[in-house]
Amino acid sequence: MRRLKQFYLGFMLAFMYAPIALLIVYSFNASKSRANWTGFTFDWYIALINDPEISKALYNTLTIAVLSSAISAVIGTAAAVGADAMRGIKKSLIMAVTNIPVVNPDIVTGVSLMILYIAVFRFFPGLKLGYGTLLLSHVAFNTSYIILSVLPKLRQMDDNLYEAALDLGATPAAGFFKVILPEILPGIVTGALLAFTMSLDDFVVSFFTTGSGVSNLSILIYSMARRGVNPKINALSTIMFVVVLLLLYIINRTDTTKKKLKNL
């Protein structure tokens, strides 16, 4: 039974990661064909770096991911604090609305946001779909992840700590920044990292809410793949996979170090 479990685990890991391993290998293939291996080369990585279209898409992707995560962290934290203070049907309603962007299909979110922007732009003819609408869309669906990450930390916190700070003369703002914020900071960081990852990964919402000349990496890869498999896509995907892997390693190492320091 134990060997069967090990075989099943190994099979599932191979099923998930074998395509990624194959993609990484062929990113160093000198030939454009996936059927033949003609030699080892870094040419596709050099071509990737020198491609202005990919550089622009990478810039859009990273800036939107960082900005949307930061804006969502501020909005989501404030919303979580407010929702935690509510009781009864109001809190249930807020939580139901918060969960909608998480469980709602991406295509529904993307199309609805596109219709909203087009309706608003009728009153403001100078505005159009582009970088701004793309950023707002990412903030819209990322805020829910921040709220859902911060709320558990607020529930774990002792409410008497904030009340005690006010009784000792702290202003509500000082009480929040010196008492509440340090307690919920791990939840904010976790939510922000999740929002950053979701922003990097998003395609459907971005596809419907961006305009001509503005694209992120997911949209660019989709458009390049429609014209045929380009080895630069393999190189780009390899770099993104390695970066995400390094981020996960750093986060896990940081968490392990913190736990060890607490146990000392």
C-alpha cells in the first residue's frame, strides 16, 4: 500500500511538472522545431531580451502587478477592518459581496467590467480602454483576496488591546498603526503576495479590459502562440517559472527562520 501511494505521488508530480521540464529543455534548443534537438543555445534568451514588444509587456505586467497589489492592500485592509466591526446581516452581506470576485468566472468579471467602462466612457469621450482600465480591473479582483487574508488575523486578535490603547490616550489612528496593524501585517503581506501572483497570472480579465497598444505578458503570449510556437515563449516561460520558484523559496525560508527564532 505504501509503494502504491509513493507511485501515485510520483506519477502526479511527473504529470504536473514534466511539461514544464520539457518547456525548459526546449528553451535552449537551437532549432525552432520542437521535433528536433539541434544543439544547445542561449539565442532565444538573447532574442527575448532584445525584443521591445516583450520588454514593454513585461513592464506593463510588473507595474500593474505591483501597483494593484499595493492599492488593493490599502483598500482591502480598510474594508476588512470595517467588515470585522460589523455584526449580523450587514456583515453577512459584505462577506457575500467580497466572495463574488473570487468565485465568479473570470470571463463574467472581464465582460462586465468592459461593459461598465464603455458605459462610463460615453460621458467622458476623452477616456478609453488602456493601462488605467487594466490597473483598475486588477485592483477590483485583487481586493477580495486581501480582505479574505486579513479577516482571519483580525478575528485572532484580542479586541481589548485596541480598547486599552484608546484608554491610555492613543488616538484612533495611533491605535490602529501601533496595535492593530502589527497584528494583521502577516495577513496583509500574504494577501499582497497572492494578489501579485493573481495579477501576473491573469489573462481573461486583462484581455477584455485593455485597449489597443497595451498588453501584459499573458496577452502577448496568447497573441504570439496564435501565430505559431515561438521559442522565445519557451524562454520567457522558463524565466517566469524560475522567478516564481525563487520567490516561493525565499518566502518559505523567511517563514522557517521566523518560526525558529520564536522557538528560541
